[in-house]
Amino acid sequence: MGGKLNDIRETSSNAIQIIRDLKNPEVHESLNRVKDIAATVKEIVESFKDPSMVKNIENFRLTLESIEKISTKIDSLRSDTQNSGIMDEISSTIKACRLALDTLNNEGSTKDLVTESKNLISEISSMVLEIKHLLRTIGGNTDGNSNIAGIVDNVKDIRNYAKSVREDL
């Protein structure tokens, strides 16, 4: 029985201490801050239930998924470009241009320049066709992907320019 009395005395002593602490202004201030935080959290939770917020969150999720898909396609395009040898062709095309300019400067031969230019334009045209083919295989329909559609447009512009230069020569 003495143990129960001690427990009751200790519990009542603890309760009295808690009541004294509740009178302390610092405790009131802390409790008011907790109350304000709880109210703010409640407002935030309620705002997440608003239909426009739900739609915004869904749009954000869809945007992130689209960015992830584009990133994957760009990585695939980069890898395919490296594996396809297009960079080697571009490098050889640049070397052919330099050779043509060196030949013109050293020998002054316009006929050689015209021949080298035609060869260069042919290489550019074939490279453009390979890039277009690569973009089609990677991107499929480019209408939904503005990055790939932009690359295809740039490739078309390069090809058209190369054709006009060939016609001029």
C-alpha cells in the first residue's frame, strides 16, 4: 500500500509542477508558436486540396516526366552519334575543306577548288541524310518534341544551303 501512496504523491507532485510551468510566460509563448505553426500547416494542407493546386502539381509531375524523357532521348542521340561515325565524317569533311583551301592557296587552281567543293558538298549532303535518319530512328515523330524538330529543321537548312552552293558551282 505504501508503494501506491508514493506513486500517487509523485504523480500529484508532477501534475502540480506542470501546472506551475503552464503559468510561466515562456511556456505560453512556446505554446502560442506551436499553435501558429499548426494553423499554418493546416492552411497548407487545405491549399493542397484546392483543385487548381492539384492540377498544378499534376502539371509539374508531367513536366518532370517530359524532361526525363527528353534527357533520355538526348543521351541516346549522343551515344548513337558517337557510334554511327558521324563525327568521323564531320572531321574528314573539315579536313577536305582545309585541303581544298591549301590547294587553292598553294597552286591557285580554281578547277581543283571546284572539284573539292563538290566533293565536300556531297559529303555534307550524305552526312545530313544520315543525321536525319538517325533523328527519325531516335525521335520517331518530331512534332511532339521541339528539340528534335529544331535539329531536323537545322539539318534541312544545312542541306538546302549545300544544294544552293552546289548549283552555284
